[in-house]
Amino acid sequence: MMKEQSFGASSDKVSDWQAIDWPKVRQQVRRLQLRIAKAIGAGKHGRAKALSWLLTHSQSAKLTPRTD
């Protein structure tokens, strides 16, 4: 007997999207932004660069909509 495999997009995308803890996502992004600002203010540019990389590659930042 063959097991049926599902490929492609999940049918649970809407429920997954609603299951995201949005306040926590915003808090994580804000915390990293504040750490970057603090590092720059202290003259720790290497640390700020590392934190910037972490922010741009974080799932939380990818979920957060841009505000121009």
C-alpha cells in the first residue's frame, strides 16, 4: 500500500496566519531595533552590524509589514 503524500501549499495557511502571536512578533523586532540603536550609540559598530544581520534574517522581521 502506498501512503498518500501532500505537496504544495498547506490548506491550513489561514489558521497558521491567525495563530501567530503578533504582539510577540512586534516585541521581538522592537527589541532588536533598540539593541541596534544602543550599540550604535555606544560606538560598537561591529555589534550593531551583527544585530542588523540578525534582525534582517529573523522570522519576526519577515512577518512584520514595512512602514514607510
